[in-house]
Amino acid sequence: MTELRDEIRTQPHAVVDARGHAADAGPGAADRCYDVLIALRRVMRAVDLHSRSLVQRCGLTGPQLLVLREIGRDELSVGALARAASLSQATVTDILHRLEARGLVERRRGDNDKRQVLVRATNAGKRMLQHAPRLLQDSFVVQFTSLAEWEQTQLISSLQRVVAMMEATGLEVSPVLAAGPIAPGATETTDEPDAGRIKAPAGTG
């Protein structure tokens, strides 16, 4: 990172604006760029390390634990589960197949409508939830929602600007902090644009 600081210091036009035009980095730009890149890298590392730890401790990925936790509260249809987890039905279906293969969830036909398939956690799944670690985003949600509204808005605006600067605005992603794809070959986002919002973890008010 020392090389990055030196490069910006020695090349006054090392920074380009949104249209690709050279822009004067200005005094202190090297240190500010360094701080931003370090912060981004720390976030990436935190997500990666937590994802690895989750797999080592309980054999589940973040998205799998998220889905299991949702149906651990109450049995749901696949559609309702997808909305609750803010994931596409294809993604949820893929995750359910994996959880079912491990005996953590089971499906049954609805009592009134036999065409409806409901999913619930098995006893093994409920035991897994009792000992599973919290998701990385749980702590973030609690801290974020405790901020004043102006701070929340400021953070959202700044992060959206960073996304645009990294040319990642068009990526389809779901609100799950996890390394790698949510489910191989499946679309991440929910099929219904207004469905599902991040909920504060149970017990946090």
C-alpha cells in the first residue's frame, strides 16, 4: 500500500473522475485512498472469515443458516420462505434440497390445500439452530438500526456511491453477508421486488 500512496503523491493526475477524465488528487488523497481500500478489504475479509468459520462450526453456509432459521420459527411455503429471506424461489429451493439431504428440514402437504407444500425444521434442524453461531449481518443490523436516521441515510448514500465507483451497480445480489454464490446456478434476488426486509435478530427488540 506504500506504493499506492507514493504513486498518487508523485502523479498529480493519478485519479480520474466518473467520465474518465484526469482529476487532481489533491493533498492527502493518497492517505484517504489507502484508508478506503483498507476498510473495503477488512469488510471483505470479515465476510470471508465468518463464512469459513460457519462452515467449520456447523457445516452450513450463511444462506443455509438464514433459511433454516426462518423455518425454525414457523413452517412456511417455499414462496413465503423466499420472501422472508429476501431470496429467489430458485435459490431457496436449492438450499432446501441441501438441508433436506442432511435431515434438517422436511416438507409436508398443506392440510386444506394438498397442492401447497410447507417446509419446517426437523428436530435435528432445531437442535442445530440452538447451537449455531449468529450470522455476521445480525450484529450489523442491530448497530445500524440503533443509529440516528440521518446517520443511516448518510451511510447508505456513501455505500451506494462506493458501489457505483466500483462499477457494481448492475449486479443482482441479496442482502446476505456471505462469501461466494448464495446457491450455485440460482438467481440471488427475490422474484418479488418489494418482498422481504431485513429483520433484527430475535431477542434484540
